[in-house]
Amino acid sequence: MGETIDWLLSLTGQMEDWILGIADAWWVHLMVYLFAAFDGFFPSVPSESTIVTLSSLWSSSGRPSIIVIGLAAWMGAWTGDNLGYLIGSKVGWERFRFLREGRGRGAVEAADRGLQKRALVFLMTARYIPFGRTAVNLVAGAVHYPHRNFWPRSLLSTFVWAVYSCAIGAIAGAWFDDHSLVAITVALFAALVMALVIERLITALHRVLDRRAERREAAEGLGAEEAAADAQQRETPFSAGAAEAAGPSGEGPAQRSPTVGSGAESPLSPSQGEDSSR
């Protein structure tokens, strides 16, 4: 038993040395950039876990630079978002099997609704929903959402995401200064739990906003119907009065014809009681 424990501790130490050796490599920042970029249109790339891992290493060992890691993650994610938008505008999202069924299909439908109703909020929150960041980029391009509105909002949302990912790793790594491997494990577990919690909160937020928008649309539709009915009621008496005042031809008031056998006499007719022979 003691030999097994010693072997595990030795293996753990070798893994820590290997991880720290990678953290000092020049290409680690390029790897972060590429992972974050590919994650914009291909959801199987572990970009967030890579950022969390390297940030926890910085907190426990001082390397690599968390500022450079954050900048590489930010620029990579923004590049990936715009590449996803370009692919969506040229190819569409229907050719991607993972978006035609299951959770991918649900993410596409949510992205379509979100871009129509509240694009800024959806672009800010979709990165924390599984398949969300990929679906919203491809759908935005496919439905020709204006790119002049897409890229600055993507720039803001990817910045918040990069800071969030680095912060999780740095905070978790600070709890275990002398144990880099433990710090990485705790950081990845914390990132997983936070992702689940944030996904639930964001889903609940969008449901609340959807219900509020539905109530607003229903109220506006009811108000429009009431206004139309009120206008129709106002026009009806006026139309009836105008029709009554108009003649048979509709050109003006009807002229009353003299009554046959009335007592009215013409000034040229003989007066009553006078002898007509005179």
C-alpha cells in the first residue's frame, strides 16, 4: 500500500513538472488563441478549460502571464465569432449535423428568437450556454444579422467571457499555492459547476424576458383592437347622418315636391269667389 501511495505521489510530481514545463513554452499563448477561435464555430474544442487551467497555474506558480493568456483568449474568441458569422452567411447552419438535432437544434431556435428580440443580451449570454456560442454565430450570419452590429457586441461579450474564465482559474489556484495539480483540478471543477449554475440562471432570465415580451405584445395588440373599434364607432354615426342628409343620387339634400291638392294657389290663378266672366 505504501509503495502504491509513493508511486502516485511520484506520478503527480512528474505531471506537475510536465504541466509547468508546458506553461513556460512559447506556443502556449498561440494554443489559447487557436482553441478560443475554433470554439467560435466548433463546440468540441476545450477553450474554456484550457484558459482556466493556465490561469490557475499562474496563480499558484506565477507563470504563464495571465494578462497575455486573457488577451489571447479574448482575441481568439472574437476571431472565432466572426469566422462563425462568415461561415453562417456563406454556408448556413443546416449543414452542421450537431445543430440539426438535439440540444444543437434547440440552441439554433433560441438564437434565432434571441437575435430578433434582444440581440445584445443574447450575444452576451449565449457564450455560457452549451452550443450557444456556436449556434448564435452561425445563425447570425445565416439570417444576415447586420455585421456592423454583430462585431462590436461580440467584442464586448468575448472580453467579459475571457475575464470570467481567467478569474475562475486564478481564484481556484490561489487556494492551493503549493499544489499546482490540485489547483488545476479544483479550478476545472469550479468552472464546471459555475457553467451549470450560469446556464440555469441565463435560461431562467430568457424565459422571464420572453414572458414579459409576450405580455407586452398582447397588450399592444389589445390596445390596437380597442382603438380600431373606437374609430369604427365614431365613423358609423357620421356616415349614417351623411347618408340620411343626402338625396337619392347622393349629391345633396332631397328637394320636397309640392303636395297634390294642397291649398296653395298660384298668383296667376283666379281668386276664389270671383266670377271668371268678369
